[in-house]
Amino acid sequence: MKHAIRASLAFAASALLASAAIAAINPDAIHLALDSLLVASSKMSVVNAMRKNHGEPPSNNAQANLGAPGTMTTPEISSIVVAAGGVINVYLAPVTGTDHGLVQYVPKVVKGPKGGNAVEFACNSPNIPDIAKVAPACRYVPRK
């Protein structure tokens, strides 16, 4: 009986801690960041660079015709960095309630509705476990 009570208390404590961690995230600020014009224009810049370079993705902000990472900011975004493969790294600001939160948009060339090539972005986060609760199109993919 004592063992069952301890297990129940441990479960309740872990559930309470987990809910506190979720509550620390500011969903409104994350939505503002991910739905911002800055993120949308960064995606478009990567797509344009890929079209210009016959599908070859840019590997930095300059190749994507974007400003330096430190200039790519909003109150919710600390910086935007284009990395190898055209991956757009969106570093979230403290107002989002994440601890150096990172959301990545990974481009992929697919067949468009008219048979031509199109670019789609997969949304991942390596360090925000609850990202799908805040941004359903994103998924948590921990670093290996």
C-alpha cells in the first residue's frame, strides 16, 4: 500500500512539474514569431535562391539575400540564420518562454500541382518538446 501511495505521489508530482513547464511557454509569442512576415519572407528568399540556382539551396543568409542574422529580429525572434541545405533556423527570444528555443524550417523540393517543382518546408524543433501543441504544423525532433 505504501508503495502504491509513493508511486501515486511521484506521478502527481511529475505531472505537476510537466504542466508548469508547459505553462512557462508563451504560445501567443511563439505564434507571433512563427507567423511573422520576417519568417515568411525568409522562406520566400530561400525559395527564390533555390530557383535561381537550379534547386541548389543557399547555405547562409547572404546567399539567400537576407540580412545578417543579428538584423533579422522581432520582439519574439532573436535571429534568423540560414544554414547548409537552406535550413532556416529561427531562434526565439526570451519573451516566448522558451530556453533559447529553436524552430527549423527544412526545405524540400516536391512536384507541384501542375507537374513542376515546388518547395515545401518541414517545421521542426530540436529543443521545444511541446512545439506541436503550440504550432501543430511543427514537430519535436530531438538532436541525436
